[in-house]
Amino acid sequence: MSIDFAGWCKQVQSDMEQVLDRHLPPPSQVPARLHEAMRYAALDGGKRVRPLLAFAAGELFDAPRDAIERAAAAVEMIHVYSLVHDDMPCMDDDDLRRGKPTVHRCYDEATALLVGDALQAQAFEVLAGGELEAARRVAMLAQLARAAGSLGMCGGQAIDLDSVGVALSLSELEQMHRLKTGALLQAAVMLGALAGKTLQPTEHAALAAYAKAIGLAFQVVDDILDATADSATLGKTAGKDAANNKPTYVSLLGLAESLALAEKLRQDAHEALLPFGRGAERLRELADLIVQRKT
Ligand code: GRG
């Protein structure tokens, strides 16, 4: 491990720009406007947390570079599709994403719908390709499909839409977030690992425990940032949860307890990584980044 964590993140983030560029249809290809809009949504923006997780897990388990890149690109494409659809007037109705006008504002609603649909399809095409043996690729496709579907991200979003103005219990809130945000973050870790050497059941369980902890920690911190940071810092509209009367960790637990929960989840994530020793340093550092991030 010759470069420090910040340098490694920068390298992965810059590599991801090229990987996504390579795996998205060129802007000149017909239908050019759709392809341009897909690239507008996916390129040049975001923290790339999911690709960073896929890279860290893939490198820990010696996955081939092309397989890590495909896993990272596929998860990021699903994530970007979810952001594009979530921002639409029928859902969160937002004007700002990643510091830029949202896709339906920059283009139009029908294009935004198609951008999300096409990015989702493209994610599975990217993951289906490459040189890994077919059974492993099928396992990765199934993992991503489950994380994205009604038992994962879409299911969480459905619960979220039904929860406006509803007093959820803490366990209901956790269930919603484990699906809406946690499932895809978990998939990023597990896909990176699946691209590498076969895991023993205990290794699989330890990695899944790590992924579960950081998946929830991410959302607890997202709720904290929504309540405490400004739109310019976040690159998206801040304060929307309270404005929309949405249940959050901050509204249920208060700020101090939410901060303590995020810290506990960070420690849980570190503990889960103990069996992997020093090799898991990047995953440990990513848990810290997720909890200590300011955007
Ligand atoms: C529309 C099917 C469908 C699902 C939408 C993830 C999601 C479900 C909506 C996004 C709304 C939102 C703000 C969720 C909170 C957590 C989250 C996913 C934040 C955005 O992720 P970041 O911070 O974004 O990783 P960047 O832009 O850095 O990639």
C-alpha cells in the first residue's frame, strides 16, 4: 500500500471518470440527446463512495482490475439512475444535484425518466461482460438486482414515499434506510469481493457485517448533514427532510444521539473487519470517511 488514503481516493475517483466514460454510450451515438443526458448525470460529479467501496473490497480479495471496474461502474450507474428519478417532480422534485441543475431541469421529464431506465439497463450490461467465469458473473448480477429492486433500493424508496408525515418507530426508520440506501452500499462491497477470490463463510459474514454497518451509518450521517449543512456545501438542497415532514434519525433521536449512533456504527464496521487484519485498511478508512464526511 504505497499511497496514502487521500491519494488512493483521488486516484480511484479519477479512474472512475474514465471507466464510466468508457462504459457509457458515446454522446454522438443515436439517440444522441439521451446519451448526452446519461453522461450529464453520471460523469463529473459525486463522491463516488460506492466505487471506492467496490475497489477497496476488490483489492482486498485480489480481484482482477477489469472486474472491479465493472462492479464499481455498475453500482454507480444504479446509484445515478436512482438520483435522477428521485429528483423528478413525481418524487422529491429537486432542482439541484451534484452542484448542477437536475436532469429533468436541464433536459425534460421524459428524458430524465429514460436516463434512469437506460442507466439501469447499462449497469447490468456492464456487469454481465468481462472475463470472470460465467457463474460468478451471474452471482454478481443477482446480487445487484436484489439490491436495486423491490426488496432493496426501490422498496426503501416506496416506504420513504409512504412515510411523509408518518411517525415511524426507530426500527421502521432503520428498515426503510437499510433498503433505500444501505442495500446498494452493501452491494458495492459484496460485488467488489465477489469479483475476487472465493470467500470462506466466516469471511463472507464478516464482510457483510461491515457492509451493513457502513450502509446504515451513511444514512444516519445523511440525515445529520441534511439538518446541519447548507445547500452550497452539499451540492443538493439542504433541509428538505424537515421541510417535507419526513421522519429522520435527527427528528427521532435528536442530533447528539444521531452523532453517537453514527460513531457506534463506525466502530461496529471496524470490529467486523478484524479478521482481515491490515489488508482491510482501505475499508476501515472508508468507514471513517463515511461517518466523518462533510458533504
Ligand atoms: C428512485 C428507485 C429510486 C430510488 C431512490 C437513493 C434514493 C432512492 C434516493 C436518493 C435520495 C437521497 C438523498 C437519499 C439519501 C442518501 C443518498 C443516497 C444520498 C446521495 O448519495 P451520495 O451522497 O451522492 O453518495 P453522490 O452525489 O456523492 O454520489
